[in-house]
Amino acid sequence: MSDRDEIVEVCTRMAVHADRREWDRLGEVFAPSVTLDYTSLNGGEPATLTPADIVGAWSGFLGAFDATQHLVANHLVTVTGDSAVCTASFQATHVLANRFGSPLWTLGGNYEFRLVRVEGAWRIAGVMMTVVWADGNKDLLALAAQS
């Protein structure tokens, strides 16, 4: 497989493993230290975490939804030696039955993945999410956090 194919694969696996609740496999896509930047959604500052930290947080938060679906497409990849950048479009739908409104909340935007080669395999060392649009019930975030 080419570097580009491997990079697209690992970025796709991040979404697939999270949506399928394959928490034991999710950690495999990350480098030992990962910078997550979700400030376009939540404000604050980017966080640097270990794969175990990410899996723990995402399994608690995303796992509280009835279902999620993260579609990642339009990958553009630039490789420079043992590092790479992959940009991609995303659409992320979150489903949670509730009595206070729509059970759906969907975001659309862009990811910028920063990757490094670790022991011969591409791993995600950074994710920056830029939200471009949203639709549905944003209150699902708070409801999921309470679960």
C-alpha cells in the first residue's frame, strides 16, 4: 500500500472505530502523544493526550449516544519524510433519544490530521476539527455528558 493509502486508511479508521465502539482498536490509530484541537466547537485550548486518554474520553462521551456516524471524505495528503498532513471533509451525526427535542445533531466541516511514522506505520499525532455548519439539537451534547 502507498503512503497515501495508508494515511487515508488510518484517518478513516479513527472514525470507524469510534462509531463502531471498537475502543480497543481506536487507540491503535494514534501516536504516543496526540494534540486534539476541537476549539472551533468548544472554545478553549487544544489538548495533548495519550491514546489511552483519548479512548477513555471518547468511549465515555461518544458511548453515551445511541449511535454516531462520522463520514470522512475528500482526503488530500502531503507526505514529507516521516510526517504527513491529511485534510478531509467530515459530516458527524450524533443520535440520542430524548424528550426535549430532536434526537439528531449533525456537524459538517474539515479535519486536519497530522501524522507521523511510528515503527513503520502511520499514526495520528494531531487532529484539528473546524466546524463549518451544524444542524439539529445541540443540546444532545449536554444530555450525553450527563449520561
